[in-house]
Amino acid sequence: MGRLIRGQRKGRGSIFRAHTHHRKGCPQFRHIDYAERHGYIRGVVREIIHDPGRGAPLAKVTFRNPNKFRVDHELFIAAEGMYTGQFIYSGRKATLSIGNILPIGLLPEGTVICNVEAKAADRGAIARCSGNYATIVSHNPDGHKTRVRYPSGIKKNLQSDCRAMIGLVAGGGRIDKPLLKAGRAYWRFKAKRKCWPRVRGVAMNPVDHPHGGGNHQHIGHPSTVRRDAPPGQKVGLVAARRTGRLRGSRKVAETE
């Protein structure tokens, strides 16, 4: 038996853990409360900050606590066009403007939204990457569902109570600029985790990888591997339904 391959070592953690020490926190909506369910609550954007390992900027927003004499500090994913000092309104009676948070059932068709809740009150799960957005497609008042187009192009029905922020996520166009040199890739992935540079399996020795060895860099056997293959063998195209180049135009599946 050979050594533990890279995929097995990643499962143990150790040097492969995420680099979270300098991260600013988990950006998410306020906990749903009476103010949001029946009216709105106003917050102020105090600061737009960078979060290491994330392409999108974050917004520090303060709200007055509705029950106690204190200020609540929230961390939101910043929408394109947000600025410090801006008033943010969160609730079902908020107006339709950039940065406000409303239930998707109250938004008109064609509205561009981001940080959408997948389930009501989960505080944001979909379209959170820099430059990403989802779109309201249609409403079904009888079933209390709203059809939303995801950033991938797929359309799904969500509960109309799910909240979303109006606008698209700031920081778009990040991947349009080429890295150009290895040093920039080094710093880019240093903020995330140990995942670069990535050595190919065929460039390794047989003891380090199932694809390693041989007088030329070749796999030497099919790169597909069964789903129940043991760890250490399970590399390549796992349980592949098909292989080869994708040919023809891409069709987005209409799933309910």
C-alpha cells in the first residue's frame, strides 16, 4: 500500500484547515422579529470593510434594539451602490431601493436581488458571491411561492416569506482581471486555505497517487472510478455519468 494521498490528508484537517483568523464574521440578516414581520426597522451603514478570503465587501450596519436601550451591530454583504451613512430599511413595509431587505413575495417581477434566503428566516444563503444576483421570475399567491432565477440560471420555487436584499453583490468583475503571475495567486489562496499550487496526480510517483509513475505522464487506466471505491483509490472522475468534451449549446434545466 502506498502513502496517504492528498485527498485523504485533507480529511484530517491539520495544515488543510481554513485560514479564518482575520475574518470579520458571518454576514447575515437580522433575526426575524415583530418589527420586520409587520413594518420595518431602520439601520445605518457605518463602514464598508474588506473580508479576507472573500471577494465581496461587507457592510457594518447598526440598528436600534426595539426592546432594550442599546444598539445592535449587524454584518451584511454589501450591495453594489451602498455607501457609509446610508439608511437601510428591513421589513415587509420597506421601500424598493438598493440595500433594503424585503420578503421576495412583495417584490415585483424582474427585480434583481442578492443574499436570498433558501428557507424563511435562515438569514441569507443564495447569491452571496461578488457580482452575483438572483432575479424574481413570477409569483404564485395560492401556493405562497415565488419563482426565482439563481445565478447558475436554474429556476426554483421559494417560500414568499424568504427575505432578500435588493440589488446585486458589490465587487463584481473581480475575475475579469488576469492574475498574470504566480505571486498573486499565492496571496489570493493564502487568505483562503492550503489549496495552491495543486500538483497533478500524473506528475507524482506511484506511491503518492493512483495516477502516478510510468515513463510518460499518463494515467494508464480509465480515469473514472466507482462510487464505493476505498479512500486512496477514489480519485479522478468519481461515478461519472458521462465523460469527454461538452459539445453543443448549454441548456438550463427547468426544475420545479
